[in-house]
Amino acid sequence: MEVVEKWLKMRENFFLSVLLSHISVKMAVGHTVGDNTDVRNLLCDALKAGLAVQRSVNGEVNTTLREAIYGNRSRGLFGEGGEVTLPWSCGSGGNGRGVVCDYNGGGGCFVESLLGTFFCSCTPGYRIAGSEELCGVRDWGEGEMWLGWVVGDGTKYLFKKVWNSVIQRCYDGEEIGGDDTNHIKRLGEALQSVENNLRQSESFFYLGGSGNSGCSGVRGNDICARYKKNPRSNKAEIPWVDKFRKAISILEEERTRESSRITTRVASNSNKAVVAKGVTVLNEHTAHDTKGKINESEHSTSRGRTSINSEDKATERTEVSPKTSSNIDIANIENDLKEDGLLITQPLWLPLAALFN
């Protein structure tokens, strides 16, 4: 009899747990669970920096960054506006909050992406008296809480509310343009801040919540994202953080290679300039030497021509001398002529007559 009572009590507790897991509870205005404003700020910083980097790159790196932010169809895709696409395999057949917000083994498809982590950390769950704000939002209006293992139509409405009231504000503050290197640096710093603010338990790390239970949203202090601990590194395994870091590593390697190529080109151009300058100087010296040799040759030729001209003139003088004597004789003869053209030379007989006398 006592055994039967225990079995009935266990069965009652089980059905009560299932009922609480599937019930949709209307939530009063101004009553929300937890705070998680610090979590919202951390995720916003990562989102803004991640979007800035993602929009400045192409190819495989862009795909990696996009999956880190939005997820993918095989594990859960989160579109702008709060649209959520979940495969049946998400959470090993179950797709409630307690599974999709807990990255452990095959579960955790929400917290594998940045936007999914937003929904786990900022979607209202079971209310707690005295808690009026969640992720910086106080007035959620009338809607449904996201509890246990159910993702119903009311929950989808809440996702849109989370998008408009929480995530959209991050987009509104997104930095457009600027230096890519600075965006990469900001992203790395944002990821480090997320890891520094995790609450650690024996086997898990928590982002938000109390850090000592799961993240089903039933207790009120379990609105969070949970990640398993890597036994080797003793650090949290956060898929979207790992994808961001992979992209950062690829981009830094590319920038290092590009910087090396630029340095090589500059050095090559400098060497070419030095060689070109040397060739120019050599050409100038060669031209100077050639000009000197040409001048020397012209000078030698000039001297040769001068010598030849002197010899020619001497020869001319030698050849001209008889002509000059002849000319002189002719001139003397001409001087002996009288004005009327007769010779004025005295007759030869006159001196002979004087000799005989």
C-alpha cells in the first residue's frame, strides 16, 4: 500500500511537471523575470562589431561570420524581425527552451548563434515578484511566457517583441563604415568580455540567470544560456564565439600576408630605383668619357690639320719663291722703263769708253 502511494505521488509530480512545461501563462504588464541587462549589453557589443566586420568581407569568412550571428537552417536560423526557423532535429527531437538554450551534446541549437543567445537571455519566462525588467525592457505588454519545452505561437510573438525592444536597438547603434582593423579589434574585445562574464558551475558556464540550474525559464532565475565546459581547457564551448574567432584569425593572417606583400613591393621598387639611378650615373660618366674622347680626337685632328696646313703652306712658299723672284725682276725691269715705255738703262759702250780714256 505504501509503495502504491509513493508511485501515485511520483506520477502526480510527473504530470504536474509536464503540465507546467506545456502551459502558456498570460503575463501581467510590468512583471518580467530577472534582469540580464548586463548580458544584453555584452551581446549588443558583439553583434555591432560582428556585423561591421561581416559587411566588410566576402567569401568563406563572410559565411562564417553570418552563421555566427544568424545561425543556419540545419541547426536553427534566426532572421531579422524575430523570425525563427527550427529543424525537427534541433534538441534531439525536443525544441523547448530547456533544450535549445543548453549547449550540451546534441542540444543547444539556439545558443549556437548570437541571435539565438539573445532569445534565450531576453525572452520572458515565469515571473518573479519584484522583478520588473529584463534586458533593459520594463513594459512587455500582454503576451505569453516562454517556458519549459514548448515553442508555440505565443512564444513566436515574444520573439518578435524581443527583436523590436532589445535586438533592434543594437542594430540602431551599429557603426557603419570606419576602419576594418578597428572593427576586428572591437569584436575580439567584445568576445573576451562575454567570456569574462560567464558564471561557472561544476560542469557548465552560464550567461545570465543565477548560474546554478538549467535555462528552462520555469523557475524565474533560469533565463539564461548554458554552455558545457571543455575538460581540456576548462573553458566554455561557445559555437558562435568560436566561429567569430576563426574568422578573426583568417582575416589577421590575410592582413599579415598583404602587409608582407606590400613591404616586398616597396623594397623591390626601392632597389629598382637605386639600380636605375646607378645606371643613370654610369651613363652620365660614359657620356662624359665619350665626349672627352671625341673632343680629344677632334683636338688631335685639328692639330693634324694645322700641321698639314703648315706643311702645305711651307710647300706653297717653296713653290712660290721663284715666282716671287721673277716678279721682282719683272718689277725691276718695269722700274727701268721710262714713262714713255722705253728703257732707261744706259748703253754698254759708255762705261767702256770711260775705261779706255
